[in-house]
Amino acid sequence: MALNNTYDARLVQQETAVGAGVQILVLALLGTAIGMGPAGWVTGLVFAVATWAVLSRALHRSGLRTFGPANRVTLGRATLVGGVTALVADSFVSAPPVSLLVGLTAVALLLDGVDGKVARRTGTSTALGARFDMEVDAFLILVLSVYVSMALGPWVLLIGAMRYAFVAAARVAPWLNAPLPPSTARKTVAAMQGICLLVAGADLLPYAGNFAVALLALALLLWSFGRDVLWLWRESRTTRGTEGTGADTVPAGKRSALELELELELELAGR
């Protein structure tokens, strides 16, 4: 049995290495097609190595015996995001084709809901898979906000940075880590961020139109985060008040940590 477990673990780790290899292949194809410069190459390679290292460590800690079909879809999306990242980095010193960047981004966004559906249909939903999906989404939004900010101004960076600011704030205020109730509005706003940034980045509209689309995305995101933070704050006050009265309740902290993590990650990732 121990030998089988070791064999399964090695197979899981090998899939992350294959993903890194595919990422390098994508960079080579992009480099050949557009003559990508050193900035794009270095950024793309750093992304590939970082994704492999972080995902390998997470898989080791999770103890999963199989990578799963949904995670393979997410890894494919991560490869596309790596290509977008390299193109955006290259755009600081040259002008890569906008159509290529838009095409890669559009495919990555279209595949966003595929991994969740695959996970549900195959019964392979996991906290790790949901977190992986969420991190890929968040990083794509960050990269797109960097690209759009070069034309519209640094304020667009708030769109990509907001999720990371929330995570940082949760380290200081643990009540922000509590599970949120399901919300169709939250999922819709999250999906609109990539679409709005893609439209603004494609530069199909006049400057005023691109500015309005990006501003709409930021306004919706501020509303969504603000509403959730307010709900979490009120919930934390209610929980403290209930605990103070000695009522017969089960605080969130008494529940399984894995159960809480899975509930939160599945909700955030839309799985």
C-alpha cells in the first residue's frame, strides 16, 4: 500500500512538471511568432517556475492521490495566463499584437467555468482545486489591470489589487476569513471584471468608452467587496454577542477547519 501511495504521489507531481513544460513550449511559440523580447521571456519563465513550485507544494500538503480532470483544465488555463503575462511584460518595451493577447485572454476567460463543471460532473471537487481556480482567475485580472492601466492610468490597478488587499487585510482582521453566504451577484461581478478589462484592453472603443468600461468594473467590484465586508463585520459582531450570552450555539471556529476551507473556496470559485 505504501508503494502504491508513493507511486500515485509521483504521478500527481509529474503532471505539474508537464504543465511547466507546456508553459515553456507556449513561450517558445510566442517568441517565434512575434519575436518576444527578454522581458517577456523572463517573466513567462518566472511564472512557469512559480506555478510549478507553488502547485507542487500544495499537492504535497493536500495528499491528493490524483490530479483530477478539473485541475488539468485549470492548469491549461494557467498556461494561457502565463502567455498573457509574458505578452503584457513584453508590451513595456515593444508592442506585441493586441489580437494575440486578446485571443489568449478570451480563451482563458471562456474556460473559466469549464473546470468547475468538470469537477462537479466527475465528483472531483476539492478545496485545492477551487483555490487553484481562484488564484488563476485573480492573477489574470491583476495582469489585465496592469495592461489596461498603461492606457487609462494607474487607478485601474485597483481592480487587480483588490482581492490581494482583502487577503492581506484578513491576516490583520481574522473575522474577514469567515465563510460568506452564496451570492449570484458576487459571482456575476467577478466574471465581469475579466470581460470589462478585456474590452478595454482590446481598444475597440474610443478612449472615453474604454475608460467608462474599466470604471464600471471598478465600481461594481467596490460595491461587491464593500457589501461582503459589511456582512462579515455584522456577522462577527453577532457571533461575539451570541457567545457572550452563553447561548447554545456552535461557533464557526468549532467546525472542522477543512470543512470551512472547502465551503469558502468552493463558493469563491463558483464550483
